[in-house]
Amino acid sequence: TQSTGSFNTLQHYYILNLIEKMIVLDNPLLNTSIDNESDDESIEEMEISGAMSSGKISETGIKTVTHINNVGKLKERLEAIQKKLPWIENLDVTVDLKLPTQELKAIINDNFKQEMLFYKQCSIGTQQSIARLKSMGLATKRPEDYFC
């Protein structure tokens, strides 16, 4: 007898064939069917062979990339692309809340306290920015007749 909820062999075979067809249909690069009994070729190899047979890539098109960590060259490029703009152009604000270690440990698992800390940090940053903008003589509020 068969218990309710278990699969018989025919149902199991049917589901495996459906999954196999879905994999092949979802991935047009797979031009060969997946054989459940042989694991000679991985799916990645099948994708590559399917792409090569369809002409999407060639043997010369496949190349390996060697990554080189050239710190000096990276710093040189970073300096070249960095923009040294006045504060008014980027409005970059950094707020350093010097919290005791004990308080930091208390908020690690408390989402509400983390959100309140974030709110406090944003509020301080906003107050500092508004004060700085006012010292530059710039308006920080919209005019009374601005209706957008």
C-alpha cells in the first residue's frame, strides 16, 4: 500500500522529466538533454558547448583574465577621477557620534535603538549643514509663494 502524500515511481519519473524540460527550455544554450545517470559534463560545460555550437562564442573568444592588484596604479587613477569640489557642490556631512562601547553593545540586537541612533545622527548632520549654509548666506527655506 501507498501512504497519502508519497510519490509512486511513475509520478517521480514524470516530475523529473518535467524538471528536465523546464531546465532546457529556460536555458536555450543547453542543446543536449540532461542525462540523470551520467554526470560526465557539468551544466557550465554544457552551456559553453551549446554557445559554441550556436556560434555565440568561439574558441578564441574564451579567455581567462588575470587580476593584478597594482595599488600604485589604482591610487593614481582614483586621484585622476576624484573631483575636488567646494563643500557647497557636494554637501558632504560626516557626524561622528562617540558612543561608549557599552552603549554600542546594547544596540546590536535592538532595531529600534539602531533606528533612533540613525535618526539622531541624521538630525545632527542636518543641523550642522543648515548652520553652515546660513553662514554662507544661502537660503534654506522655500519662499512663502512657492507652491510646488
